[in-house]
Amino acid sequence: MSTKNVFRLNKVYDLIATGQIRYDKELDPGTLWTWGRNNSGQIGDNTTIYRSSPIQIPGTSWSCVGVGGKHSFALKIDGTLWAWGNNGNGQIGDNTTVPKSSPVQIPGTSWSDTTITYNMSFARKTDGTLWAWGAGAEAQLGDNTTVPKSSPVQIPGTSWSSVIGGSYHAMATKTDGTLWAWGCNFRGQLGDNTIINRSSPIQVPGTSWNAIGTGFSDSIARKTDGTLWAWGNNNQGQLGQDDVIRRSSPVQIPGTSWNIVAMSRGYSTHATKTDGTLWGWGAQTDSDAGGRLGDNTIIKRSSPVQVPGTSWNDVVVGNYHTLARKTDDTLWGWGKNGYGSINNSNTIPRSSPVQIPGTSWYDVAGGGNHTLARKRSPEV
């Protein structure tokens, strides 16, 4: 069994190393499936037709997925990286600004994992280097400029172990457990106790960081001791402090044994615990957005409330919908469903988890209004 961090779900890289999942890429051909909004070709089926149930993207050997506002990425086990969808800011990375409705290969090899956001993209290579491309006006590419890039540029530093992008900022961890942030900081989302934008990585106070999440203007991170910390904008209670006060440096969220974390551009936060429970807090409804926290209400929460169900394994959050996987590899969704992004063959919003058809779901990412997910082979 390989303990290399090739599994990426919500940009959390320590699952393999801690033995919580088994992953052997030689046994996993990884079929790729997608559904939801498709106005920019983000579904990847060479059309712009919306889909409210899963359709398969051609090809096999997919190993990792990521989605942004209107674009998508997937990694193959041979280390090649592929992208499609909106490309107005060069976020596909093929040195053009032309949208693509089916996968095109990104230059380079030895890609290890990827994360993308509204209009920018990040990926890490097996040598621990970190690369970025797309919009850059808010210094969010971390390359010490404010210039957009349509092909990958390297972010300073080495030994990067994970990365995640917010709307206009990004965070990354290193193998030594340090946490770094860059980009827009108008709500204190970089966690350095200022509101000054940063065009290259700066260190967030603290050590032993090993799981991270970002939203529109907020951030969250877990430490190896199971404590959970948040900072940045808090207008919807998304920092979990039982208030709506903004923070520019990390504050601890009550509770222990936190595991997987996820934030959305829609001001909501979710996290699992090591006992398999799932919790949500922050914004709930936004016109037809439904109850995106999944607690069967549309009430805003400024501290964690439990989502019904047990045996939750991991969670990801799109703009206004949430997706979570259980230990039996079933996939569940709730929140806004205007374009079929939850995928129950309709567009009805949901305020509690509904099961997405199919089994053997292994990796999932939620975007603006679309979803990309990977299935694994039965023997894995």
C-alpha cells in the first residue's frame, strides 16, 4: 500500500498516512462522473447542456478531482493534469483564455494533487513544488505579482504538502506542519493579524497544522491534536464562535476530535469528527439555496450543529450545496439544487441529506453549481 498523498478530498492529505483509508493507485482505474450546471462547459462532456444526474467523462485512471466556480480539473495516475470549462482568466492553464467543454491537458508532468476555486487554480508536484495560474489582481497566485497567468507559475518555497484556494486568497501547509497564506486579506482571512494583502506566502501563527479549508473571505484549519481553528469574515457565524465578530488571527472552535474540514463561498462551514459525526454552521438559505447546513432547517447557525446520520467519512462544500461521503462509499447531498448539483434527477433544494445514486464513490468536489466525482474499482 502506498501512503503517498495522492488522495485528495477537500484538500486533506493526511488520511492515508494515518491509516484512515486504503489507497493503492495501481488497483484503482477511477472512472469520472459529473453533473449540474454546464453553461461554460464545466461538465466536460463537450456540450453546454445542464445535467441533473451523473454522466461519465471519457477516460479512465483518474485519481483526483477539483472544481471551481465554472471550471474543473482532474488528475490521472500517470501524473498528467487535465482541465475544462470557463477560462476567462486563464484558469484552465493551457496558455489561452478560450473556454473548453472537454478535458485538455495542462503542460507539465509529475502533478500530485490539485485544488481550484472561483477563477484560479493551484497544483502540487511530487517534488513538493507548488504552482498557480488564473486571476491574480488580488495577489492570490502567490507569485509576488498581481498579474493573471494563463499557464502554471511556481510559488516560492519548497516542501509544500497541501494547498487550497478561496475566492481571492489561498493557504498551503508544508511538511513541517507550518501553515502559509497569501492573497486578499480585507477581512483578515490570511490570519496574520492584519488586513494587508500579501502577494507571496506568509506564515500563519501556530504549528502542527494538517487540514485546511477556505471560503469567500474566511479560513479554517485543523491541528494534529484534533483542535479546529478559524479566522476571517464572520458575518454569517461561519467561524463557529457563537457570534458574528470578524477575526484576523486563528480562534479555536469548541470541541475536540475534529477531522475533515470544508468552507464555502456561500459563508457556511462543515467538519467531521473522528467518531463519524458531521457538523455544520454559518449561513443557511439564500433565495432558493435550501438548508445548506443539512440540519433540516433554514436557520443560520453561529456554532456547530449536528447533521443527521452517522459514519460520515468526508465532506466538501460548493457555493450553495454540500456533499458528504459515508464509510460505505455512498454519497449524499443537500442545499441548493437549482441546476441539479445535488443530483437527485430534479432541481428541488434540500435541507437534509439525500442520497446520490450509485455506489463506490471515492472522491468528490463541489463547485459553483456543479459537481465532479470519482468512483473507484470494487477491489480497492
